[in-house]
Amino acid sequence: MKQESNSNVNNILLVIKESYTKKLVKKVIYIKLEYRDNIMKKFKLILILLLFHIIGLSAKEWTILIYMAADNGLHQYALEDIAEMETSSFSSQANIIVEMDGDNDSDLAATYRYKIEENTQAGIQSPIISNLGETNSGSYQTLKSFVDWGFNRYKSSNKALIIWSHGNGWAKDLKGKGIAPDNSSQSFISMSNHEMQAALSDIKLDLLIYDACNMQTLENLIELKSRADYIIGSEASVPSSGLPYGQIFDYWQSASNIDSLVINIPKIYVDAYRPGNIYNSGSFLRRVAASTAKMIEIDNFEQEINTFLAKWSEDTREFILARENLNEFGITSTDIDIKELLDDLIENSDNSDLKYDSQNLSESLESLFISYDSSSFNYKVGPATLWFPRYSYQFENNWQIYRNLNFAKGAIGNFLNNLLAPDEIPPFPFEITKSQVVNETIYLDWENHLDPDPLSYQINFTFIDGTNQTINLENIGFYQGRVMQDGQVYIIAQDAAGNQTKSPIQDFKVNPDYGQLYIAPNPIRKDNKGEVIFFAQNTGGKEAEISLFSLSGKIISKTKISLSEGMNEHKINLADIVKGRLSSGIYLCSLKIDNKYYKTKFAVEN
């Protein structure tokens, strides 16, 4: 009994032990699982918070770059505007980055980059993130470097650029100044030389704002038609105080969408200069204007205004009368407000056809400029200006600069030329830039200056036997034709009024040079309209391989052709061996016949 009892007790103890052990193991396992789950939950939470932190740092809704070219007498105003930017809390939600080139005689003579932070203390409190030393803020390359760096460093959904400096439309004087002059280097960013295009070549902006005088011109807008969705600027002078950055940034922070933003910025700017407001404590009106261009509409308006100017270029009398009543803008007072011109024609013209065309163009203007406002003009102006000189000497002195602008390639030159008639200005002096004879074909290139009138050209040959030949051409800058003897050539350019300019005389020699490869014309100017020309004896019936390469050596095309029997001169259309359109640049052409290679270079200018 004792043994049985002990056995039962032992069995009971064993069951209890097993049960306790299992519970203990389960508890230990549960504790371990719970610990692991807590660790994972904490890890996930930390990961999520870190992710949100990274996103918050690197991808804000707006990055606003402000290029302050102040090495030109505006140094103190730049400091005041940076301090004003700090009064807005918008910097906590957006990347606001300033690059300021200061006056060489100041304590901040170098170029500094600031990341704007909210602060109510006096002076600039935002941190300096870079000291670039002395830079040339009048160089488009300096602007491009800032733009490319800024938008790459500070990622965002939307991109805005503010250009802050002196501005003078497309031309300040005969040197063609545009914006951001730098006194130290005596340079500037030129609109007429397409330098603003080059500065923005690798970026598409949602918004471009000019805090500079006279920059909202039709000519400037057309220069940047593919560079920004919206462009805000003033056709008038901008006071030294510039934009009210605190008010604009506060509104920027609360704006529900970009349309609301770009519509209201011009109004905020103009209101700031009305009597009793932030920049006008007195009771007198200040002369300011601003507008917003919706750039998706610029192509349509450019086409319509060119059609309008071309149609009325032969009857400019009422435009002369309207010109007398208009406000004048720009440093030379040769720009007028487009809306004001059209309104005057609509109201005062006796020509019903002109009234109708002016009304249609005015409606197109309203589609392009979705917001504009002004103060202290005799009545409302504000969208943009157009070059419209009052006197012929103003036209003559500035056309050589103006003709480089993209808008000048349309109808404006001929219109103004007729408006300021009689035209007594001859075509610009020019030279024959190439006079080359290959086999018995002469290839001529000459400077084709963009004259206000379409030009006609007369090519005059004199051969060694005393005979002469005259070729008449319209507005082009190259010629190829057959010549059999040595001789001389000169070209006469003539405008519609009969004014003429003669090129210097050039000699040429007919010297068959068999085995030469040539591309004509060179450069090729449009849509691959050129020829590959090859001269070689005894090649008829053979196969030739023509290869085109980029300057870096990348092959563009390779084509095999059969050369015609009985001929030493062979011509192949470039469009037949290149599919698609060649972009602007320098190319290499190689031709192989049997085991012989011939090579040449040529350029494409689109």
C-alpha cells in the first residue's frame, strides 16, 4: 500500500509537473512572441515616421528660387526684401532659396545662398547655405547654374523662379541690354541674344516672375514660350521696393490652386502701391502695372497678331493717329501697351474692317492675359507692351538688335517700316561668306540679314572672256549653279523701297577637283534640304556607301547606292539617306567606293 500510494503520489506529481512545465513554456513562448511583436510594431512605427520625415524634407509642394542680381546699386533693397520674405510662415511649407550677388563695396560683396526661414527680428536671420565668392550675376550661365542646382537639390511638386534686378525689356540701349546687369563685370542677360532661353534650357517652370522693370513685353514672352506655364511681370517701371514678398508669400500659402495664385499676385502687387497701403503711405497714386500671361495661349496670339500686322501693313494711317494718344513705356519710350492700342482703334477708327479685326485680336489678348491691373495711368492698361517707335530714327537705331528676337521674324518689321515711311534705310552691309567651285558648280553663301522688308538679291557674274550673267533671287542666303570659266562675283541686296546694298567683289576659279565630297548648302538650314555631292572619275556603275556620324562618332545612318553610268558627278538628296529631321549641330559624312574613303563635315541649323 505504501508503495502504491507513493506511486500514485508520484504520478500526480508528474502530471502536475508536466502541466506546470507546459504552462511555463507556453508563457515563455507568449512573452517572446509578444516581445517580438512589440519590437516589430515599434520598428514599423519608426520606419513610417522616418519615411514621412524624409518626404517632408525632400518633396514639398513648392520650390521657389529667387535670383537677386544686386551688384548694380540695388544692394540695400535686396537686403530689405530678404528680411521681408522672413516675415511669412510660408517658408515652413515651401523651399524658398535666395541667391544674392551683392555690391562689391558692401559687407556682403560675395554671392550668398540663403534658405529662407520665418523670423521677426530685424535684419536677415535666415541661414547662409553657400558662399560662392564673387560671381557674374549678369551672365546667363550663373543664372542657369543656380536654377539647375536649386531644383535638383530641393525637390517639389511645383517650381517657381523669381528674377530680381534692374530690367529693361528686350533692350536697354544699343548694346541690347535686357535684365540683371552686373556692374563689376559690365555684363547683363540679353533677351535679344536668347540668353534667358539658354538659362532655362533644362527646366520647365510652373511660374516665372520678374521683379524688374519693363519685362512684360510681347517680345520677351515669345522668347520664353516653352519655358514656363505662367509668366508674371510688369510692363512699367517697378519701384525700388519691388514686390511685397510678405503679403505675396502669405497668400501663396493659402491659395487653393495655382490659377488662384497667378491671378491674384498682380493684384496684390498693385494694391501695395495704392494710397494708404504698405508701400504708399501718402495720398497720391503711384504708377505701377502687372499682369499674368497664360503661356499655353502664346502661340495662338502670336499667329493672330502677325496676321493682323501683315494685313494692315499697307494701310497704317489710323495706327499713326492712335499712336499719339498712347502711354509710352521702356527706357527709350518706344513701347506701347497692346490693349491700349487696340482699344483706341476699336473706339476711334472709322474703318469697320479694322474695328472688327482689332476686336478679335483684343479677345485673343484677354485669353492670353488672365490677370492684369494698374494704377496711375489715364485709364486701365497692364497686359504687355509691343515695340512701336514713334520716329524713324528710333526704328533705325534699334532694328539691328530687335531683328534677333523671335517675334521680329514675323510681320512686325515690315509693318513698322511702312508705318514710318518713307523707307530710306538700305539693307545692312553684308559679305559673301563662301565662294567655292567644285568641278563646274559654284556654291555661294552670304549673310542674310533680317531686313524689315523681304529682300531680293541680284547675283552678278563677270567671266574672264568678258561676258556677264545675272541671277535674281528672293529672300535667301545661298546659291548654287554651273560656271564654265574663272571670274568674279558680287551680290546686290534690295528692299521693297528700292534701297540697295552691294557686297564686296570676290574672285573664283574653275578647277575640277575630282574625288571631292561636298554637302550643299552648308550649313543646311531646314528639314534636311541639302545634297551630298561627289566627284570622281570612272565610278559609274559602282556601289557607294554613304555614312553619317555625329561629331562624337555616333552613327546616324548608313546607305548603299548605285552610281549612275557615264557620270563623274553624283548628287544624292540628304533626305533620302536620313530618316527624320537632323537636329542642329555638326556632322561628319563618309563615302566609300571600292577601298577609297572620302570625308567631309557639315552643319545643320534648324
